[in-house]
Amino acid sequence: MPEQRRSGRSRELVNTATGEVHELWEHDGEERRRSYAFGGRHGQFSFPRVMAMLQADSGITGDEFRLFWYCAITTYEKGGASAREAAEFLGLTPQATRRMAKKLAENRIFLVADRIGRTIKYRASPHIVSSLTGREQSEEAAAVHLPTLPGRTGAVSKGKKNATSRSLPGARRPSGTDARAVAPEAKPVDGVRDPGWTGELRRANGG
């Protein structure tokens, strides 16, 4: 009787807790797991929350949306970006970019990643976009307030801050971060009221 042979390749996985070695068999051809074809690092985002940001009554302009995505990407490339860096990349004036960044931070769409003197580095809310593992994203999101929309009833009033001197648990911070840096106010999601998002959106996104 001819020997039946599997087509594919095997890898050895080690259980770090017990030291046991397990064989993982990967099939050739179509059955083999494929990699994503995004052409670089990629992440995840909340469809309902991004769609809510795009709606006419969100209070978010096109340039503010562009600014959000620039800082969202740089959050996972270099820990965030300042208004000056964003202005240079997006072709906007530094003054206008600072005003937009402040508005997004007041509504916790942006969080303060770092502060050195008068320079503020912003990063995107983990409730909207992330490039972390599911566990890391859940832990990070649980530590900060839910975002609100500036055009909706109950949005954060002008002048309120989203940062305190307390550090953000589990946050990834770039090397060499200044000791004066401040992080967003930490508070579990379950204890946060989020009037800027509808109840349906909160339930759909674990809020």
C-alpha cells in the first residue's frame, strides 16, 4: 500500500509555560493562510464611529477629518504628531491646525500623548482606531474617556481639558519621552457617559 504524504510544511511551536513542543502543519496552495496585501503596517477602526464622524451633523470638517487620520497613523508609527508636523504634511497653516487639534482633543477624539513646553503631541483615541492586538486595544480603551462629537448635543464644552498628570496604563510611549509629558485622564469605560454617541452606537462598539 503506497504511503500517503501530506503536502505542506510544518513548524514547531513551544509552549513557554510547560516547555512542550507542538507541531503546526500548514497546507500548500489555497488552504494555506495568506497575508494581508495592504502594503505595509495596517490597523483596525470602528466603522460606526468613523461613519458618525463623517455625518453632516458631526461638527467635524474635512480638514479636521484629514488631521485626525494623519495623527491616527502617526500614533502607531511614532507615538503621535504635533500640530506643526501635521500642518507641514497636510499643507495647512500651523494656527488653523492647532485650533483643529484643540477642538478634537476637547472632544477626546484626540488624546495628549506628550507635552514638552508649549508643544503638544496628539494621538488618536483607541475607541476609534488602533493598530494593537485585541487585548492591548481593550485595555487601552478602558483607560480613557469615550469620544464625543462637537456638533452633537452633550459634546464637551469649549475650554475643558482631556489630560491630567496621571499616566495612561498600558500606553505605548516613544523612547526619550520628556518627564513633563501628560496623558489623558484615566477612567474605566463603564463609568463614562457618552452623550455625543447614540445608545445604539455605544452598544455596537462596547461602550
